[in-house]
Amino acid sequence: MRKPADTSVDLHPVLAERWSSRAYDVNATIGADDLTAILEAGRWAPSAMNGQPWRFMVAHRGDKAFETIIGTLNGFNKVWTPNAIVFIAVLARMTNEDGSPRPTALYDVGLAAAMMTVEGHHRGYNIHHMSGFDHDAFTSSFGLTSDLAPIAILAVGKQVSADQVANEAVRERELAGRERLPLTELVIQTH
Ligand SMILES: Cc1cc2nc3c(=O)[nH]c(=O)nc-3n(C[C@H](O)[C@H](O)[C@H](O)COP(=O)(O)O)c2cc1C
């Protein structure tokens, strides 16, 4: 299903066509090159002082880690994610070696996630970001050190049509329109 962005001028097709689906093909797989390309896109994101505070954890459907991640998700996310091909958990190094904070870590990590999203959609996958998970449970399940914060989990899947979704709530969300604030509200005019 397509839900192109309603824009005042044309965007790059990948940007216009990207959206966060929840209807994934349970039999889909991902090629090693495609997965590597998505991770490379994150790796080559810009970051303050080239600090690269992002870390990525990849868990394939069928792996123990995949089930562990599903166990940390909130109720609704648990429903639609099992058909994802892989989860990419995006983590941030929030501090420097000396313990001082990295003030732009979240910004940098968000950029890496955005770059991965664009590369993934360009390659025919749908990437759906999630912050709806128990961050403490994630940290303890994977024994993360205290300087590494789990920020988001990216579900990577192959989209199928909404009528193939059995769960009614998921199907409803799949068919819902996409909305944004108008540009006039987002752009603060300067004089
Ligand atoms: C940081 C972040 C966290 C999100 N968390 C969730 C989530 O836990 N569950 C979910 O179904 N969608 C989640 N989303 C998806 C958003 O709801 C979605 O991007 C937004 O509604 C805009 O829709 P679009 O991506 O289709 O344009 C998240 C998106 C972002 C960027």
C-alpha cells in the first residue's frame, strides 16, 4: 500500500514514498548486501566532531535475540513486529571516555537512523522505528554497560497489503492516513 507524502513541491521519491508500515511478510528475508548497506548508511552519517556515538545490534527473526527484543516491546508493538525480518536496535554512547556527556549523541544517532531508513526504503524494505519498549529490560537483557543507551529499535520488513493483516487494530492503522503539521507552522520566520 502506498501513502505518498502530500507535499507542496516534489521530493525525492524515497522520501515521498517512505512510511511506517506494520504489514510485513513473514516469509521475507534480507540479502547480506542489503543489510550491510543499511548499516553502512548509518555508519556514514554525519556526527558532531565525527564522534559516531551510534552502535547497532542486529537480530534476525528466528534468533534468540529477536525473541528477547520482542519480550521488551510494549503491547501493540508485540503484535505487529514478529513478521519483521530483522530488528536493528540503535544505541547511543551518551558519554565520552572521561565520563563527560556527549550533548549531541541523540541528534547524531537520530541522523544515523534516518540514513539507514532511507537506504532501506531505497532497497525495497520498510523500516519502522520504535521507542515503545522497556529500556531497562533491554539494557539488562543484553547486559549493556551504563554508557550505552538503547534509543530505538528499527523493524525491517517487506511490506504486504493491508488485507493480509489478521489483527484488526493493526489493519486499521495500516489503512489510516498520514498527517503532518503545515509547513507554515514549522518554519519560524526571521526578519
Ligand atoms: C523515535 C520514534 C519512535 C517510534 N515509536 C513507535 C512505536 O513504538 N510503535 C509504533 O508503532 N510506531 C512508532 N513510531 C512510528 C511513528 O508513529 C511514525 O513514524 C509516525 O506516526 C509518522 O508516520 P510515518 O512514519 O508513516 O510517516 C516511532 C517513530 C519514531 C521516529
